[in-house]
Amino acid sequence: MRKPQRVPAEGLPDRVTIYEVGPRDGLQNEAAIVDVAVKAEFVHRLAEAGLTTIETTSFVHPKWVPQLADAAELLTALDLPSTVRAPVLVPNERGLDRALEAGVREIAIFASATETFAKKNLNSTLDDQFTMFAPTIRRALDAGLAVRGYVSMCYGDPWEGDVDLDQVVRVGARLAELGCHELSLGDTIGVATPGQVIDLIGALGQAGVGTEVLAVHFHDTYGQALANTLTALREGVTTVDSSAGGLGGCPYAESATGNLATEDLVWQLDGLGIETGVDLAKLVATSVWMAEQLGKPSASRVVQALAG
């Protein structure tokens, strides 16, 4: 299998942590229910490919995301090495209860940077979402869990258009104050360009939220995900969200297409001499297998090139 030529560039980290979201964010928008055994096999294959952080599922109410109704069953079916982190998304305290019952050690919560998306996704206002998150985060921390905070719609909103930078910073800083150890900055509809990425990371830094707690989560709707990721790495970010095979979208935002493909990310990082611990050949094979299960081709350009 062809590999990229390694030519390191200055101003980049030596190693990047890939936060794999394929099993959760990638599959949640699939119309046909994927069998739990297939999901478990997917997670296991991702781990065997060297991914050490795999967001497996969400304890959202089945009414809202039927694809993830089997969350507890999936976690029971997993047998992962202790070196693999397997966080889950929880929407509220009830979701946390279910996660604790399942023995989860790490959770993520999903906040909005805009009023409209907070209403559509959380049935809340921009400010009131924190009233819901605060007890969830506090209880999780008291139970010894690590808590990640997603900030969605950081760069653009399909209903509101451009998003005010200060508003995004306010949401991110509040999540950090509540105890989130990591903030994932989401370009939910894939409209960001590198200048916006620089501005947001800089503004968060001025607000006391440094790059050591930041992750980036780009969708590739306008083909900007890799450029935006490279920009974030140059700004000091070292954790990147991606989805094997480019799976994903958002069930509450129709204009949100697939996530940055993990294979495309690994190809770029390998070429830059940045370590990830991921075996690209095994990862490509995993996405080819998953595409067969879903009955549609992989969206990843690297998968298409190497497996075509």
C-alpha cells in the first residue's frame, strides 16, 4: 500500500491525538439501524488499527437518535484493552445515570454556541443549557469521570448565519469553568476557513482557555477540514476529532455533511512526520469493511485512492 513521503514542517507538534468519533457521530445519522454486533466489530477494528480514543455511543433518548438506542448493549459487547479510552456522549443527568450504570469512565456533553441550535438540539436557551449541564458535570466529576465539552456551531449556523466570536468564547469558557477537561470546537456545518480558526483559538486563549485543553472538530462540507486542521495544529492544538471513512453528519442540522475522514487526516500527519500511532493500512481496511456493511462507498478520499 502506498504511503506518503515524510517531509516534516516547522511549527507543528511531534504527536497528535486522534479522537475517533465514527461509532457515535459517524453512525448516528445513518437511516438504517446498524446491528449492535457490527458496531462492536467496528470499534474493535478501530482499536486494532491503533486508535486509542474512540467515542463509542451516546446515551441520548432513543426517540431522538434511534440509531444509538443500543448504547448499553454495545458497551457490554466491547472488550477493549485498558489503553483504549472509550468515552460516550451524555445529554443530561438521566444519560449520566445510564452511563454510570454501564461503567463508563469518560463522558462528553454537547453544548451549542447559538440560540437556535440550543433550542432545536437541547430544547433550551443559550444560557439555560448550562443549568442542565452543571449538575451533570458536577456529578460526573464527583464519580471520578473525565468530562469533555463539545461546542457546536462555532463558525456558522444554518439558521442564524455567521456566529459571533465572543459568543463562542463565552460558551467555551463557561464549560471550562464547570470542569470540562477538554473543549472540542465544532464546525458543525463545515463553513470555517483558516482565518476563523486562528481568531477563535486566539480569542479563547485571551479568555484563559489555552490550546492544551482544546480539540478541533471539522466537517468537510466545503472541503476545508484538512486546511482548518493544519491551521489549528500550527496554533498549538494537538487533539483532532475525525471519523473513519468520513462517516457522519448531524441529525439536527441537515446542511452538516460528513466529518473529516480519519484516513485523510492520518495521511497528512504521516506525511508531515507527526506521530499518531495509527496503522493506515488497517484503518483503510476497516473503513472498506464498514462501507460494505452500510452498503455505500466510503467518503474518504484516501480510502478511495488506496482501496480503489
